Amino acid sequence: MLKTVKHDAKADFLLEKGMGVLWSKGYNGTSINDIVKAADVPKGSFYFYFDSKEDFAVKAINKYFKGHFAPAKNILEDLSMSPLQRLYAFHDFRYNILKNDMEYKLGCLACNLGNEMAEHNENIRKTICDNEFVILSALTKVIQEAKDLGEIKNPMEAKLIAAFIEDAGKGSLVSMKEMKNKGPIDNFMTMVKDFILK
């Protein structure tokens, strides 16, 4: 299919509107009708821009990571701060998104879809893993910088610290949704700042 700027803009509009439905209802709970209804477009339009619901989900995951991680990545790369300050600011940024934009209810789109679909859909699983690897690599790099400067004295390897933080963060998001309050995220932030990144 020959793609144009107009085509890409309309596909992005569908993604933007449908992603919220996918986020709140999950993959199996979301129908193509739900997506086109949210975007207020005819159902036939969906197949002009996406091959299938799976194709939509994969593109939605990529859009989610691009939109949510790009600003956070800029924080990790801000050399006006020390590595440890960047790590703190990175986690504060993510925390504030959960608090202010999502009100502790939606959790992480990728975590939600990963929990639901990792065993059932390899394309969705791989898309999530590929994007998470980019985050993990960026975190590992800054943690290593902090260790090299003596800001972090934790004897664990940087890549293991980064992996633990990301895994614990995912777990806290699941608990947050179950409990419908910010307690698990607050606890996660305390553990990361007061114990892990020390």
C-alpha cells in the first residue's frame, strides 16, 4: 500500500483514539467496532490503515512507547544533571504521569497487554520486549555512569539493578490497579530511591 502523509496522519488519529479503548478494555475486550466508534469513522476505514486488530495493537504499543518514553529518555540524557539526579528525575517523571494523567487507574498499556497476551500472541510479546529493551539499555547506561562516579555503591551489576527496577515497577503497577490507590507506586519509589540506587 502506497503511504502518504495524509494516510499516516489518519492512521495516527485512529491509533490515538483507539489506543485509549485498548488501554482500558484490554486486547480481548476491545473490538474493531470499539476502535472505529472511538475515532468516529466507518468500520471499513480501519482495514484501509491496519491489516488486523493485531496489527493495530502492535502499532499502538510502538506509539505508546514513543510518546511516553521519549521525554523520559531526554531526562536520562540531560548532562546538566549528575547520573543519579537523572535517575531520580526519570522516575519522578514516570510517577507524575501515573499520578496526574492516569490517576493510578490505567497502569501501563504495555504491562496490561503483556500480562494478557504474552502467552498467546508472539508479535505483541516481541513488540513489548523490543521496546522495553531500549528502556532497559538506557537505564543500565546511566546506572553504570552513577556507579563509576561513586554515586551508587550498590555492588550489583548495573544491568541487574536496571532489570530489577523495571520488573519491580511493573509489579507495582499491577498492584496499584488491583488496590486502586497509589500505595504500591509510593512504596516502589521509596525502595528505588532509598535502597536500590544507593
